[in-house]
Amino acid sequence: MTMPNFLLIGAAKCGTTSCYHYLEQHPQVYLSPVKEPMFFVLQGRQDTLAPRISRRNRGNVCYDRTSYVKLFEGVRGESAVGEASVQYFHSSRAPDSIKKAIPNVKLIAILRDPSERAWSSYLMSLRNGTEYIRDFWGAVQAELGQEGSKLAWWQKRNNIGIGFYFKHLRRYYDRFQKEQIKVYLLDDLKNNPKGFMTDIFHFLGVDMSFEPDLSKKYQVEKLPGGLFGRWMFSLYSSPLKNFAGSCLPAKFRDGFRLKMEQKFFKRAPALDPGVRRRLVSIFRDDIEKLEKLLNRDLSHWLAGTDKRGKNRP
């Protein structure tokens, strides 16, 4: 019975998807064919959570150990075996579940300017038709107003909440040895993708000389452009989307969607500077704590400049 010995735990909208696809090219690395099984969040909770999982993901997630272990039946001698579920990063339940099941696991987290991450998350919700507030700051205020509410986790916005990185990482640092955790910035991947992947290969103990194809970018923020693009966008929140999702093969559906988005969607606008300043005030305390935890300069997140994070001397 094979269990993973490393996990990509997120955070969401921070480059985890790209890292997953680059890692799976390595001959000494095995990644589960289901990218986000979410086992350590969903374990034993099928009765309460199954109806809340999106139709697209419902057949992929794992609620029990048996189905989870099956994801790794294809291992054929690879020394690094893993999976990538970004929900682990901000889950209060996942760290203890992971520690109990695979205490010696290696954990990889990728972080991004939390203001930019929140904007990216909001754009994704807009594109997917799960966000009805068309003003970003209005959506931020609505999320902040959820605090103390009795809404279930699947009913809440989480554009801002995921960005309190210190709070979420602290759970892992409290349970695992520091040497088991590697934290990167999305800037690292953008500025030096080859060095980024070489460092991860070193962390996982696989051949560092392997060079994956890093040319493709994943999960680029886009919004519909033109009349047809806006019409397609309206279908994301219509009953037709769910009907197509249940009838069409996933490979055909996803391929068609990708081609349509490439043709009719446009790059999303940049985050408004005024909104950024307000977001920085929300994240400031958490960022300053994170700097100390990681021993890394994150002042560019506070100032909203293009300065890249560098290790402190």
C-alpha cells in the first residue's frame, strides 16, 4: 500500500497548478492522476460534504483511505510520490490528518502577494459564475461581513481568508519539523523557473539535472471579451453548464472550454491601486509575522511595488 511522501498544499491561485504539471514530467516523480483529491479535508465526511462538492469534481475527490490509496497504484518505483490539494493550506483539519497518516511527509507551499491572490481568486469566481457581486471591493466587504456568521464553509467567500498565510502556515510549523516544509513565492517561479524547479527536485531527493518543459503557463487570469465571450460567460452560471458537465466526457468538455477561452477571453485588468492599499492594511499584521516565520523580506507586498522578495542576509 503506497501513500504519498510529499504534498503540494497550495495556496490556491499561487502557481500550484503549474508546479504540479512541471513536477509530473520528472521520471522519478509520481503525482496522483487526480490533481486535487482533497482526502485530508474530506476524510470521513461524505454524508455532510458530498452534496457541496462541485459536479465537476465530485467523482475525483476521496472520502476514504481505500479510494485515496488507489490513486497511487500506478507507482512504478518513483522515489517521490505526491499529490496537490490547495485546500490543505487553509484547512484547520488537514494538518492533524496529514500528521497522523504520513508524519514524515514533505510539504511544499507556494505563496503570492495576498492582495493579488485575492484579486485573482475573485476573477476566477466571476469567470466561473459563482460570484454575483460585480464590484471587487464590494465582494471584499461582503466577505469581511461573514466573520462570526453561521454560514457553512462552502457558503462563504474566501478570497481574503486564504491570504492570511502566517495563520495557516503556523498550523504546519507547529506539527511538522521545519526541515519537512518548503515555502516559495510565486515570484521565485516567475523570475527563475528553472532554479525554482531544481530547488524542489533537491528537496524531494530526485535528479536535479532533469529539465522539465516550463514554457506553458497555467491558470492565467482571463475574463470574457466581446459579445460572444460575454454570452459564454453567462453560461457559466446557467443550468446548461451543469447539464453539459453531467453529459459530456471531461476530456472533451475541458478541451472545448480551453479553446473557447483562448479565443474569446482576454487578460483580466490589473488590481486597482486604491483597492490594493486597502487590502494591504488588512493583511499587514499577518505579512509582518510571516516575514519573521520565513526569514524573508516581504516588504514589496506591503508597499505594493514590484520589488521582489529576497532572503535576508
